[in-house]
Amino acid sequence: MIDRVLLANAHRSRHRIVNAYSTDDLLAILTQAAALWADATYETRRRTAEALYSVVPLAPVMLDHGLDLIFQAVTDETMRNLTDRQTLGMPSPGALRSGHADGSEAFVGPNIIYHSLAGNVPGLSIPAVVCGVLARSVTIVRDSRRQPLLTGAFVDTIADIDPLVAAMILPVRPDVSADDARAALAEQDCTVELHGSDAVVAELSDAFSGIPTVQHGSRISAVIADGNAQPGDWAQRIAHDIAMYEGLGCLTPHTVFVEDRGDIDAWSSALAEGLSAYERSWPRRRQAVALEADRRAFLERAEVSSLLENASLALGGSDDAWCIVTSAETAPSTGPGMRCITVTSTADREHTVRAIRTMPYPIAGLGLTLDWADDTAAAPSHIDALKAATGATLVCPAGRMQAPPLAWEQDGGRRLGDLLDWRPAPS
Amino acid sequence: MQDRIIEFIRANPAAPPSEDDFTALALDVFARQYETVPLYRRLCEARGVRPGQASDWHAVPAAPADIFKADLGDGLTDPHIFLSSGTTQGPQRRSRHAIASLDTYRASALEQFERMVLPDSPGRMSVLVLGPTRTSHPHSSLAQMFEWCLSEYGNDLGATTFDDNGGFDLAGAVDWLRSAASATQPALILSVSSALSPVIDELRKRSLELRLPADSRIVDTGGNKPSAAGSRVMSAKGLLKACWRYLHVPSYLCVNEYGMTEMLSQFYDDALLSRWDGSLLPRAKIGPHWTRTVVVNPTTLEPIPDGNVGLLRHLDLANWESISAIQTLDLAETCGRGFALKGRAGGAETRGCSQLLETILD
């Protein structure tokens, strides 16, 4: 159940924040909290991480690296970039306009934002919390059973800095059902964001019919290796994107398209070295039986295809720690993640785009063997065309796929901008 | 080799051959397959296992079931070829099982059928086949088995419902059942699971609650997948309840079969056998004494303790002409005196006999 007392308290906090806190105030609080969490020696982070080691199926070193990536993405600069980009042409969040016949209005988010998070990767709640605070909305975050603790611990840090802001965020237990959540949202101006597999999202969305809902279902990612790129320069970075979070994130590449009919065997060998190195530093931890069985299905297909096709080669790490299927012609098959990937060749970009469009799920991220600075403004001019052609919402240099910017427009939505509107200011 | 295998199969199930006998034969079969199936030899070499190195049947390398998508019977002249019923990935992804002689398959199929479905020796029965026949599906191993059952155990009232043009005669099936309900000899219904649902739906629609003669029984096979004909997907328990309500066949006379084109032996629910031998163990699927099955951890492929879900691995001596040790993507847990199916790895293709009905109805 969602605690009604805490919920009422969250609404009271929201009223005061809408009326008394500027965006700069909120940015300062969030920046301070994230900076603490970006430091691996911060006591709350250290204790939370130790608790997570035993419940999250990731190598501790990988989890620590993940926490670095998650909180380093939340800075004053990235949050200002978020507010600037996603409120383009609109007032800054929280701006008040008084004197309306019906009272004053504020440019804020809905009364309540409810997030039901997936359990595939840690830290999905952090951008949700950031956007909830900046939108000045009561934000209820239901973590997955597979990724507990982190939201609550981060909110505790915010509470140490400003209890009023923290009170607006309600981390709730994974056993809160959709019906419980629905009851808490009744009659409210609210938005629901659902994360998970297509099946899970479809099931949950039924419970929230009639409420504005943003759905983040099954997605897949890939890397495009330019024909001129050298595997030695890039394989390690691509291996990072594959191994991170055990390949369970929507931004994990499952296929490397080597363009201009490049040397796929060379790419596979270089990737094998990279994955072996990551297996040593981030030993793969076993997942749930169903996921491991899916992975086994991929490994078996890989073994048989390597036996059947002379042009096809499967590379496997010690104890099946990783697997690469190499095929010059085969349409890309998608692994279940967990350090399994297909390397295939294409004739040119047009061919690559066609192959991406036939993948079994919508594409989320594309890694390119091309470097540019984090600043989106520095991105090459053809990126927008590539996004439009493939449907990808994140195109970035390979190696940075698991560190999406805070302003990432996941599934085409603006995670802050879409929340904001002129709403009656709470008195 | 065939004679040895058939002799082994025909051993008295009440006093089956010893574990040592099984192991000796399994290792001989492995040595033969290593020599005669080039693709399997390459797999064994890749895994670093040669016949002389395997000391018991657990050490025989289990090939992924997908290996049957290749032609393993290169050296056979005029082989019998069984093709799987297609998969969700299309007909070109069918498994192919080629054998020189049907004798082993016949011995294997009928011995196990008699043990699991006819332990009470009910005599000749009226057989209805709600599934493929040799005419409608000449490359279906299931059709071959149904045909043998029809001729071995059926009386002259036997009927089939899949016609040569790929049609399923639903009305004919219902008419046959009405007729069988007024007869005295028990009926034996052999069905792909997804063909039972439209029959049950039709009976419900017509408000027909038939009473098949005592000792009538139903054998269904394959998962119950949504039908293109729009019939419901019924759970295993729902199917049992419906068989009782609309056909008056009690659940202990309903037996689900689990088999695959890649294997010439079958597994059956032990419900009927348990009724016969008085066992009180939970319903489980069990294989014949010429097979061994283990549930393995999908990560390590090592056997796992009872009660845990893992992947099924079989060793089937009836497969002596192709590959005996097969690693499947079927999830199961050990249960009673066998195993209970728990689904299929998500990365694997949907497949099986009920897919066959989809192929027909599509």
C-alpha cells in the first residue's frame, strides 16, 4: 500500500515548493546530492552499495562503476542542459503567473508522477527523481524487486540537504500493486510512466487506463562500425557497452554492423579480447533461470551455426562467459544480452539501416565508431538523419552507450518537458 | 546395432536392463555416432570429448536440438525423413531426422505407448485421430506413430480428421464422438493438443455433454497454442476438466505426451500408469527404460538438484542412427518419478505439434 499520511505530506511539501523554491534552489539541492553520490567514499553510497552487492546480480566492481555513471550524469550543467533544452520557448519550470481570474498559475508538472520501474539495470529512478523535483510534482517511485534500495537511499541524502524536497519523493515497495497505485492516483492530475518488457508494460497499462501513461517497453541497441574504423581502437569500448549491466539494458548493443563489408573476423577477435578483459575485472554473475535459459538458447544457436556455416564462426569465452557469433550474411540475430553479441557485415549505411529496421524490437541506442564531445551540439550533422531513419533515440560514440545524458529523449519523449504545463498554483 | 537396440527396447519393463547394460550400450552408440555423423564428430572434437574418454552416459556430449536443422543423414540411401512441424520462424527452420529403417522407431513408439497408455490392456478400441496422418503429413513422425497406433490398437471404427488438402474436419470429429458415445467399446482419442480445444468449443456450442464408454482415453501432445480458428488457449487443468465435462473421460485417463522430431522415443504423463500400479506420486512425465533424462542448470549445463527448474537433456538409444544425446531448450523440474514441463527458453522458437495445426489453419 502507498502510505496515505506520507502522500498527504508530499502534497503539502509540493505546495510549499511550488510557491517558495526557484529552479536554481532545486538545482543546487540536486547537484549537491548527486555530487555526494558520485563519490565512492560517501558513507550512504558505500553502505547502500554493500547491501546491493548481495541482491543485484552484477559484479560489485561493475555496480560501483554503474553508480559512478549514474550520478556523474547528474550535475548542475547537465540539469541546466535538461531544463534549457526541454523547456525551449517555454518559461523556466516553476515560473508563476499571477492575476488570473481563477487565481495564479504555475508552470509545473502534474500533482503526481507515478513511476513503475524495471529491474534490468540500476539507477532508473535517478532521472525520474530529478525530473520529478524540477517539475515540482509528487513523485512516487516503485522500484523493481531486482533493483531495490537505491531510490530510498538517494532520497535520504536529499532529505539531509532539504527535507521538504525529499518529502515530495515517495519511494514505495516493489509489492505495491498497480491497483494500489491506481487508488492513490484517483481523481488526481497525474502521469504514469511504466518501464519493463512489452508484456509487463501491457499488463500494467491496463490497470492505469484513463490516466496519461508513458510506456517504455522492450527495446534493443546496436553498434555501427564504419568501414574505415579500426577494431583495435574501438573493440574495448564496444565490449564495455556489451558487458555493462550484463547486457540487460535497453542500451546494450546486441549486434555490431560492420559496414563496407569490413573484416568481421578481425572485429570479432578484437571484441573477444575486450570481453575477456571485462570478464576478468567484472566476472559475470548468474541471472534468474529464465534469463539464463534464454542465454543458453542463444549459445546453442551460435554453436550450431558455427558448425553448419563455414563463413560463420562462434567465439566463446571460458565457461561460456561470453559469446560472439560472426556471420557475413546472416540477418542479425539478437542475443538475450549477458555478453552475447552478433557481428555481421553490411554493404553500406543504407543496408545497415534496413537491417536495423528489421530487428525484432524498436531500436533505442546506436553506438558509432566516431568520437565527439558529450555536448550534443558537437554531434556530427548526420546524426539526426540516422535517428530519423532508424528510430533510435540515442546516437553516441561507442563506449558511451551506457551513460546516456540526462536529457536523453527516451522513446522520443522529453522526460521533463512533457511533464510541464500551466497548472493552477497550489495555495 | 539395430538388433541390440530393439532387443534392449523389448526387455521386460518390469525388470529392465541394468544401469551397466544401459551405459555399455550408450557408449557403443556414442562411438558409432562419432564415426558416422560428421557434424556430431565436429561438435565432440570442439568440446574435446572422444568415445574412449567417456566412461558413462553422462559424459556423452549432448548436441543442441538445433543441430537437427542440418542434414545428419548424408550417408543414408533412401532414408525415411521426418521433419518437424515448422516453427514460428518458418518452414525453412524445420528440424530433419533421417533414418534408414523404421523398425527401431516402431518398437520404441509402441512399447512405450503400451506401457503408458494401455497398461490395463483394454483390447482394441475405437480410435479417433485429431492430428496428422501419413497421407496429410508424410514427413511427420507423429503421423507415423498415430498410424501405427490406429492399426495396432484400433477396431474398424477408426477415423482421421486431417484431410489430404490440409483441412481439419471439425464437424466430422464431433459426429464421430457422438457415434462413439453410443457404442460399447472404449474410444482412444489421439490428438495434437490444440486440436482438442476447437472440438471442446464445438461441443460446448452445441450443448453436447457426451459420455464416451468406460475406459475411453485421450492422448494429447504439444502445447496448446492460440488457434487460427479462434479457439481458446486452454490450460492443462482446463483441458482435463473439459474432457471430463464434455466427453466423460476422467483426468487419470487423459495422458499428455511430450516428444520431438529429433527423438524417436516419447515421454508420457504417468497418470494412467499410476492409476494402474497404485502410485500416489504427483503427475509427471516419464520416459522409457532406453532413455535417460536429466534436468541441467542452463548456465553450467550441470545436473541440478530435484525441485529446481532447468533445461531437459535426454539420451535416447532409439536415436542410434543419428544423435542420441540431445540438449533441449525445454524448461522442466524433476517431479514424482519423472519431470514436469515448465515452458521453453524465451530465446527458443515456438514449435511443436500444435504449431502444425497453425500451419494447417493459416
